Amino acid sequence: IEEWLNQADALLSQCQSVTDKVELNNVLILYYGGAGQMNKAIDIALDSLRLFAMDLPRNPNQMQLLLELARAKIVLGRKTADELMRLPLYASDNIDAIFSLLKELIAPTYLQGLTNLLPYIILRMFNLTLKYGNGPVASFAYSGYALLWSKLGDFAEAYRFGVLAMDYNKQVNNPPMEARCYFMTTSFDLYWRQALKNSQQHRKIGLQKLIDTGEYFWASYIYLFGFWQEVVLSQSLDDIIELAKREIQFAQKAKQIEPYYVHTLHHNLFKNLAGQTQYPELLDDQQGEEAQALAYFEQNTTSTMGKFYYAVCRLVLHYYYEQYAQALTVATQPQITEAVICDGTYTRVIYTFYTCLSILALASPAVKPAAVHADYAKRKQKIKQWYTLCPENFAVMWSLLVAEEARINEQDSRAIDYYELALQAAKRNSSLWFESLVNELTAKFWLHKSNQKIACVFMTEASYLYYRWGALRKIAQLEKNYPDLLIRQQTNLITKKITADTDRYATTTTSGHGNETTLDIRTLLKAAQALSGEIVMDKLLQKLM
């Protein structure tokens, strides 16, 4: 690659046509974007567009952006998806070349976090499609337009154009654009109106298509942007750890530095929760990995993504270990601006949800959530908006926030109802992560009401679900903080697994206690059978109050 780069200028001077230069520059844009040199990638693309008398501003101002948006809205009018699908096909090499450059600009401008340049490029690409008609990259123009609305907060419009992009792919034969379209729609669009579980297969297909077409840059990001969707649906932390490990290895081979460090943090976060790392307070598997990742993110000033994903990992880690003040500090640090948060991916959802939960954990009847942090109402409103669009994906989040607010306001009946709604929503999604969380918070509610019997049921169920998921260190933390609520035989066994020989995880995981664990879980289930599982709240109260 280095040898080829050294010859790039000479090769460009030998190009016989403008379109040949564009093809060569597109390769350079992909290379420099993958190497984290976003400014260089963007400059090459903008310089190449000037070959076609298209002089785009490097930093568009608000007026330029609004004019481009107004043009899109006026020309689009009330056109339906069917009408857009039937736009005429253009036939122009120059237009093809312009579209090829614009599409390569999307990734570096997104990763750099330039607030106005990304939407400007997306709108210009969309407007050219409306002007000249559909072509080989029309699906990418539509999926880019969907990304724009996902970032700007019109999630219904994001979903509409994401579906249009997928549908358009079915009537053309362009494997590279089809692969990118799978990437765009699963990362930014579909989950706003479609159940998460319905996107999983699309993501798998998208990854394979990206690899098959040689789109390794994009392939290194598809599971990075979809990572937290996979976590929500996961049935085992081992699966998530293996997913992150696979993506680390792929990023290394593809020489994608930022995905490598982000997936390393993902990997280490869930190994931490599983009790497979030495230091609970760090995102390290091997010593120094967190510091190395953070140093790269700080050094790589042309990208804001890594800093945001790091903050989300830290937010989740602090929240699960009940370090709520630290969680909120990480979530609201000055560099995590609104522009950074609105990245369009499901990571934004996890950030918003756990930021709200951290605020609620710090609130009390005397100190309302808004007094803990002024952003609470805004964050909560977003979750309500998402819940209205797609209850299947967001009911558990919305119901849990309402329940926690009711707890703070001492509205016990409302709290009980909404904890139950959250629990049922988590079960419908088969989400062990959320189901265990809901049970844990419900237990804390009843503990606050001084009803240890009911609190014990929910905390025992939370512990069991965390065990099924594989979060052994989380169980040890619950046992330490709530020793009277858990069945000692189960939690002592799990604690021994974590504390007896933590460094063994650096080499291999043994299975010497397998039979003991199985018997102990059976004992737990037998003890809790009458009260847990498909609980009907009024019957539970009759038994325990």
C-alpha cells in the first residue's frame, strides 16, 4: 500500500480522463478515511469535485445548508416512494463520477463529526438524484437522506427512506451499493419502526455482502454501529464477547484503527461484567488497553465517534456498579455535545437511556430529576418519542423511566404498574439484559418500601437472570450490597468463581464447578418458583404482604 501511495501522484498525472482520476482518488479517499486521516480524505474528494465545476464549501454555513434543504423539500414535495422508484434513469459518465465522489464523502464527514458538511453532502446527493433521476448509487442517496433525518430527529422520515433504499436495491444490480445500503439501513434507520430482532439477519447479510464486494472499510463499522442492538438481544455475554473479539480481529486485518479501539472497549466492558478481568474499575483485558484507546481518541482530533463510544462504555460500567455520580459525570462531560450524541445509531439510544437512569438514581423526593441535571426532561422526551414510533423496541425503556419517576414521587401504585409493564416488555423482546435490570430496579423499589420479602423475590430473579446472561461480577456486586435479599447458596458459589482466581481468565476458563452450579440453579428455581416467573402482581402481594 505504501509503495502504491508513493506512486499515486505519478499515476494521477498519467490518467487519460477525468473519470480515471476520480476512480483513483476514490481509492485514496477510502484509504485515508480508514487510516483516520479524515481531513485528507475530505480534501481529496472536494478537489476532485472541482474537476466537474462543483465547488462545495469545506464548512457550509447555516444559510447554505438551509437553502440545500429547502431545495430538497420543494422538489420532493409530496412524491411517494413509488414515484421516486419510477424516476427516470440518467445516462452520464460525469454524473456517475460526481455521485461516486459524494458517496465516498459520507463516511469521513460522518466520522469527523463536521456538523454542517455531512448534511450538506447528503442533501446535495439527494437533490442531484431528484434532478437527474435514479442511477447506480440512488439507493445510497436515499439511505443517506434517511441518515440525515435520523440525526435531525425525524425518525419516521428516516425509516421511510431507509425502506425506500432497500426496495430500490431489489430492482437494480449493484452489489457494492446493495452492501452499503444494508449497512446504512441497519445502522441508522430500521430500528426506529421495526423490531430489533428483524434487523439482525439484515446485518449479517450486510456484513457478508460488504466483505464479498471488498468494502472492508464499511464492513469494519457495520457491527460497531449495530453493537448495542446485538447486546439488547443477546442471550449470553460469551456471545457478545466473541462478537467483539471477532470485530477486533477484522479491524486489525482491515487496518481500521478507530473500530479496533472501540471494539476493544466493547470487548473489555462485557468481560468486566462477566468477571473475566482483573480490575473491575477499568476497561482493560490486557493492562493499558483503555489508556491506549483513550490516547488514540484524544490524538485523533478529526473524529468525535471514538470519544462518544468510550463515554457510553464508561456510562454503562459505572451504572451497573451503582456509581451513579460517576456515570452522570461521564455522560455530561463538555466534549459530549448534542452534535456528538445525535449520531443516528442505536448507541445514542443506550446513551440516552442510561443517562436518564443515572439521573433518576441520584434523584429523591426532595431532589427531583430536573434538579439533578437540566437535560433530564429533554432526554426523557426523546425516549417517549421513540416509544411512540416503535413500542416493541422502546416500551421497556419508557416504562422503566415512568416507574422510576413514580418511585421518586412516592406514587407507589403507578410505580408497581410500570415496573410490571417494563418487565413484560423485556420478556417480549427476550432481552436478558433488560429483564435482569428491570427486576433489579423493582427489587430496590420494594426495599425502599421496607418490604424485604417482595424485594427478595425480585432481586433473586435479577440475580438468576444475570447468571443466565453471564454477568457474574454484577451478581457479586449485588450480593455485597444486598446480602439479605439473595439466596446465599447461589451467590456464594458465583462469588467464589470470581474472587478465587481472577487471573485464570487471562489464559483459559475452567469448568470444574459445572455440576455444583447446575444443582444450585435448580435449588434457586425451586425456592422461587411460587413467586417468580410469570408474576401476577396482585397475587404476589397477597402471598407476601
